[in-house]
Amino acid sequence: MIHIPSNQSLQRAELVLRLEGDGNYTNIHCLHRLKPLLISRTLLYFQRQLPDFLRVSKSTLVNPAYVVRLAKKGTVAYVYLRDDTMVLVSRRRVAETVSALTKLGFSVEKLPK
């Protein structure tokens, strides 16, 4: 469960696809919502509550349960989510993300040149 202070409620973490940070705000993209929830907390606030989520860049946390594929070309990697979202993995987090996802059973696809 995620504690969301502005809503004074809890959100089930299993329904969260990804979180995108924007300064001191975070957009929470949920499975059954068309629009993301905009919360006035930093991404780090939610990262501490969601230790199983992967930090793929400075501004993005993804739920590994909704990852469908991992593709890599040189030092560039992308994570594809179930809602057809393609998330760029930052250069410094490629090795960490690939390692975490291979432990979960994903294989790395090579992108064509």
C-alpha cells in the first residue's frame, strides 16, 4: 500500500504502473485510471515506500510486475510496460536495471542498428 498524503488514503501498489517525478511533484500512473494522480511529494518519498519498484532514471520508477520487455542497444536501454509505454533507462542505471530484470527472468533483446 502507498500512503498518499493529499488524498489521505492508501493506494494499492499492485495497481501502480509507474511513477514520474517532476520537481517536488509526482505523477502516479495507475492501471485503471486514464489520468495520472498528481501528488505534491517527491519521487524519493514514494521510492522509500516501494522498495520492489525499479528506479530506471532520475524521474521514473517502474513496477516490475508490468514490465513486458527489456531492449538494449549499446549503452541505451528501454523498458516496455504493459500499457504500451516505452521508458528510457538512464545511462547510469542501465547495468542496475538489466541486472534486476534478468533476476526476474527477463532476457535482454538487442535492438537493430
